[in-house]
Amino acid sequence: MTGETTVRTAVRIHGRSTQRKALRALLDALPHHGGHLLVAGEPGLGRTTLLRWAARSFRAGPVLHLGPGPDGGAHVTVEQLLDTLRAASAAAPVLVCADDAHLWDAPARTALGRAVRRLSTADRVGLLLSVASDRAVAPEFARLPVVHLDPLAPSAAAALLDDATDGVAAPAVREQLLAEAEGNPALLVALVRRLSSAELRGHRPLPRPLADAAVLAEVAGGAPSDPSAHARDLLLTVAAAGQTEDGMDVDAGLVHDALRRLRPEPGPGPRSDLGPGPRAEPVPGPREEPVPEHLVLAGDRLRFRSPLVRRTVHATATPERRRAVHRALAEVLETGGHRLTGLLHRSWSLGGPEPAPASADRPAAVADRLAAVAADGAVPAPHRLRATAYARAAELTADGARRAERYTAAAEQTLLAGRPDRARPLLAAARDGAAPAAVRGRAEWVRGVTELRDGPVGDAHQSLLLAASLLAADAPADAAAAALAAADAAWAAGDLSACLATLAPGSPHRTENPAPGSDGPADARSAAAHSAAVVHDHRVGMRALLEGRLDRAGAPLGQVVERGRTEGRPETLLRSAAAALLLGDVDAARRGGARALAAARQLGSDTLVPQALEYLAYAELRAGRHPQARTHAEEGLRTALRTGQRNTAAHHRAVLALAASIEEEPDVVARHVTAALDTARRHGLAQAATLAQWAAARADLGRGRPFDAADRLGLLVLPGPGRGHFAVWRLAVPCFVEAAVLAERHEEAREVLTDFADWAAFGADPQAAAQLARCHALLAPADHADALYRRALDRHDEAGGDFERARTALLYGKWLRRRRRPREARGRLGTALAGFERCGAGVWAAQARGELRALGAAPQGTGTGAPARLGLLTPQQLRIARHVAEGATNREVALALGVSTRTVDYHLRKVFAALGVRSRLELARTVGEAEQAREVRGAGEARRAGSYEKTGAQH
């Protein structure tokens, strides 16, 4: 082994916050004790960069880089290595970095592994190893704690791309580079280096394929080489089979049968064209011969350990080998009745001389068959597979108009599969000025829907309007659905005039009560285009609602809601849930959202799952069920981010902020508000921005900061150009009135109540009537306020909802306490506390407890309860809890107690679970209450002891 001291240079890393946190914990602990970590990831994910970052960040001592000797062998014994490391760490802690340890030979790995096991924590040696995860981890390193590197998140990959290109890449080129790199930073940089300036700026077409064999092999460190012919064939067959599985695992039986066709048993018959090499021996099955180290066999499924290596194996194979493997797979699949996957492999096997004109294997004939089978709803296939089939059919199509139509269908299926990043390059390929209006209209429709979920909604609005115009003549049902989607985009942007103009009867983009269209593939149509009546009723009802004519809105929107009771398509169910929310029927909205969620999951419509969860979360919020809203929004956020729907993710973050705003989690509120506003401002999401700002203000109000809350909310609810979203700002009025009264801004509070009274009379919000009475009570003179509070509580009883009723009871109790009516106040405050605790409103429950303490009442769950709960902790957990309650960070606690931050993290999770708290603030309050109760109890015992001594002395 050889070693060298590091030269610290600047290292910029995009993403990797979790991994850097783990490495930082190791570095911070080295002054006290040693440790080791194994950094694992597929080629190109940045293992070397991460080790360089660690070396640059370590300042407590020297950094030593270990590597094998010049000939790959080990030149030191284990004892020599240990002596060297211990000597180096005697004066100061030492960090040892061993990059690409998987490339070392067995003796070197063995020596290093033994040295690691024999180092003690007292040696103050930190060891960082990196290995590629495209093969099994060597046994010598198998027991080391591992830090895994995954592909970069889209935002981090985009930031890296902007750095690499100075931000000059054309938007379409940018999307294709990000999609092709699949989050691999080294591959992304290699793709950028491959392009000329003209190609990068979109002035010249990009090379095809974008990631060719040379680029992939460069990043992967070359294609896997194996002396066994069977292993080489097996790797290529698994890689080829994965082309229809999007790189996922493949059926081992399919691979085995294809291998037998490639390498037949001895005897007469056709031989494989895989090139020279023995082909006479029987082909062993996957269980009869060791599986190559780049593959994993789990049950009856085979997969590559690294998607990059899978792509490299397929790209670097000779065209003859690749076509032969695809042909063998096609024959096996077609024999088994798998029409679509069989046809796809058949299309990839095409090459060489053009078959005879009458041959069924002519590219044009295969393209037609592929498109026809992809359009056949009776053929079971996920959206992703249909998208692959359409795209391959387009590649084989010479006619420009038909090619554009097939690329558009591929983009639509890709969008339904939850991959808008991959839909955009397909839409770019679909551009053809000679295509018919209906084809261009479909492309604009898909582009608009893509932007509506993950882009500027103003752009989405214009694309959808253009789609409606292009589709009006040939596909009126599609035109109607596209225009309704354009209204959705205007709604999201908060553009009331554009929304009304799009929905107007005389709009050139509208078609009144259109008949269902029949053009194009059946399953490539939005459900709205197949349900023209739903589209028509939703449009009419939505327009009437925005015009303030509830008498005309109720019937058509009610029809949309009713259809949700019998329809099974997720798109129609989503419209039903949206109509129910417009009408204020939260129960129907919850039912429609739940049914839409189940239908989307059953059909594999990944792109619709986050939207269904969004409607469900909104309905739960409107019903005052904040914990349920939080649960749905958390899942919705995960699925929205996974499917590349940043706009939907922003809405879920706004819901999460609103849910957290009633709890004792100001940091959580701030995090979600910041993230929601970041997307909302860039993409013009006025609705999400209004909800997020309302959440921040409500958190201020709950924490007793009415001036801050009034300032935030005043921008949303008071008349002016900055007023919040037209359909949302009224929901925030009750919070503003409460904050404004506390901040002595009574006139502003009265100013917004006229509009809010109209909203309450409108009937679309079941809580509005009770909230209006509460607002009037806050502003009323003493002789009227009592009756208004009672009226508000009666209205709450009719509408339901624990949180809003508890808020009214809290305000009423405060008012009664100030009027020196303690008995009545205690009853109202106790009711408020119970309501807040039932719905998880911790910050508001704390207000109720404070009011009860001011009355001399001891609310249940505090005082002696806190010490009892602290008694559940171990001594170590109690020490950690007290440090954290004093404001110490995990790192500061670890230094104070002489343990690792990982130990603190572990015990702190146990503390949270034992005490039933969910934040450091709540933990501090619990510990503080326990300490206060202990002091009170101690003082009482001291007084009793003193009294006893005094009495004894007198006697």
C-alpha cells in the first residue's frame, strides 16, 4: 500500500446533504475517538468528490490517502499499517481516505480490512473507504457502516447543469440532458462536454443517441468484461430485457429461455450470430452457474446492481450481438403471448439489409403494429411501456405527420406515468409544422398539462388555449377538455379575468356541450374528453360560481358530484372532488378524492395520485381534520416529488404548513412555507402562495404574535393589488380579524367583514357563518359580545369541526375571564382545551392552558404529569433531554457527554417517543414543566418540614 498527504482544494458538491452530515459526524468525533465509514455508489455518483470534500473539511490533523502499490499488490503487513496509523494519530487525530477500494487486489483488501477491525476507538483514526456499488461489496468491507450515494435529486442535478453550462443551455436541451443523465453527475458533465456550443444552445440538433457507447463507457469505467461466454451473454440479455422494464428487474425465466435460443443444444438447426466462440455446450440456467458480480438474482428476478452499467453493457455491445439478443427475446415473448413487449424487441432487432417489401419485419410495418398495439386498451400494459412503444414506432416512421402524432402519444403516456421530464423531449421531437391541426393540438394539450403540473402556469394557460383552438374543428370534446384545463391554469395563477374569459359561453376556445370525440387512441385520452357532460357541467357551474351566482352553480356542479358516485375513471372522480370543494361539500370531496386515489393506484396512473391526495388533503383541512390532512399531504408530497410535479408538491407543502401551523412546530411551518413559496413565485402559483402565507400568519397568531400575524394577513385580505388568491383569501379573514383586534387595528378588521358576510351567505364554506359571528363578537361592545359568542358556538355545533369551535370557545373564555366571570370562563376554556387536544392543535392548547392557569385552575396533563413522564427515561436519556431543553444542538450534547452525535440522535428519538413530543420546543416545555413542578414540590416539602420542626420545638 502507498500513502500520500492530501492537498486541500475547493470542492463544490450539489446535494448530498445527508451524506455530508454522516461524514461530518465522523470528522467531528475524531478528536475524541476513531471511526470508519464506507461510501458506496454506482460509478459517476461522486464518491471521489465526497472523499475530497471530507479531506478538505478535516482540520484537526493530517489526512492520509491510501492506495495499492504500483503493481496493485500490498507492500505492508497489517502490523506495519497499524503501527503507521497509530504513530500518526499519537500527536493528532488522522483521517485516512481509501478511494476505489474495490479495485484493490485481494491481499491489499484483506490487509486493510484486518487493520480496520483491529483499530480501537482510542486510536483516533478515521477511515473513509469508497467502493462502487455496481458489484457485490468485498467480504473484507461487508461489516463497515455504509453511506449510500443515490442519483441526484432533480433540483441538485439542474444546479449542477447550470454550473457546467453557465446557464446557456436551451430549455429543451436542458430537459433532455437532465432526463438522459438520470441524476448521475459524472454522466451529466460528460454529456455537456460532448456537445458543441451550437448544440447546447439549441441551434443544431442533438446527436442521437445522446448518451452513446463512448460516453457511457467513460463514466462507467468501461464495460464489464468476463472470460465466460455465458456470463457475457447473460449480462447483455438482462440489459436488453430491461429496455422494456425501464431498468428494473427482469424475469430470470425469460432470460434463460432467450439464452437457449441464442446458444442452442448441439445438433442441426440455425446457429446464433453472436460471433465466434463455442456454442455447442448446453446453456446452464441462472441457478446452475454463478451469476456475474454485476447482477443480483432475487427469487426468479434478475437485475443489474447499477442502472449505468446496464446501459453501458447494452450500448457497448456490437450491433449484431445486440440485435440477436433482442430477436431471441422477441421470439420468447411472442410465443408466450406478450404482444407489446415482443413487438418492441422485434423492432430493436431490425438492422442490416432492408427486408423484402412484403416482409412483416419492414420498419414501417413494425411501426404500425407497435402503434396499434400500444393504442389497444385490451392489451394490459403500464403507461411507461406504452410510451416506449409509441416512441419506438415514431423512430421507425418516415411520414412527418404520423411521426409527430406518435411522439405526442408517447409524451402523453409518459406524462401519465409520472415523468414530465421525459415528456418534454418527446414533445420537442413531435414538432412538425406540416402535421394536421388535430395532431398539433394534441401536442399543445400535453405540453399545457405538463406545465400545469411542473412549470409556469401562465405558459400552461396559453398552451391549453392554443390546444383548444387547434382541436375545435376535428375533436370538439378534446377542445372542451383542453379549455377547461386552461381555466384550471388561470385558477392556479389567481387570474380571475382570464378564468372567466376562458369559461365564457362566447369564448372562441369553448364548445358548448360538445359530443364525445373518437379520434386517436382510446386510453391516450383524458377522462374529461370521454365524459363531455362532466366537462360541460363543470364549466357552467364553475363560471356561475365565479360570477357569484350560486343559484346557477349548484345544479351543474351537483351533477358533477353525483357522477363521482358511479364513475370509475380517476379523471372524472377528480372533477367530482373539485366540484364538491367548490360547493363546500367536504364529505363529498373526501369521498371523491378517496375514490380517485384508489382508481389512480389501480390503473397505475402515477401522475394522478398526487392530485387525488391534494384534493383529499384540502377536504380534510376544510373539515378541520388537520392530522388527516397532514397524512395525505405528506404522501402527496413524496409522490409529487417522485413524479416530477413541482407545482403539485407546492400545494402539498402549503397544506403541510397549514396543518403544522396549529401544532407546536414553527420550524416545520417555516420550512414548508419557504419551499412552497419558492416554487409558487417562480411558477406563478397564486393559490399555493396564499395558502402558505396564511399558514405562516396563523402560526404567528397561535404563538401569541398578533402584530406579525396582522401584518402578514393584511397583505392577503385587505383590498389592493397584492390581495391573495380570489378563492382563498376569504378563508384567512377570521384569522386576520382576530389578529387585527389584538393589534388594535379595528377599522381594518371591520373593512373586510362586509365581503366575508357575503361569503358566509354564499353557503360554500360550512364554517363561515360561525366564524362571522365570532368576528362580530370580537368587535362588538360588551353588551352584545356575549350573545354573539353563543351564536357562534351554536353555528359551530351545526357545522362541526373541533378546531374552529375550540378557537371560538378559547376567545369566549378569554373574554369571560376579562369580565371577571371565572366560573363561566373556566368551562369555556376547558372545552377549548379538550377540542384543541383532540385535533392535535398543540400551540393553541398551550394558550388554553395558560388562560386556565391564570384562573388558578390546573389543566389536566401538566404539572405532576410531566415529572411522571420524565421518570420513563433512562439516566442517559434524561441527561440528553435536559441538554436539548436548554437549547443545545446534538453536536454540542455529544461533546458535553463524550459520545457520538449518532448516539445522541438515537437516544433523542427514544426520548421523543417516550414523552410523546414531536419537536424540540415541545420537549423543552415538558422538561421545564417537570423542573418547575419539582421545585414547587420541593418548596412545599420544605415548608412542611419547617412547620413540623417549629411545631416540635413549641411542644
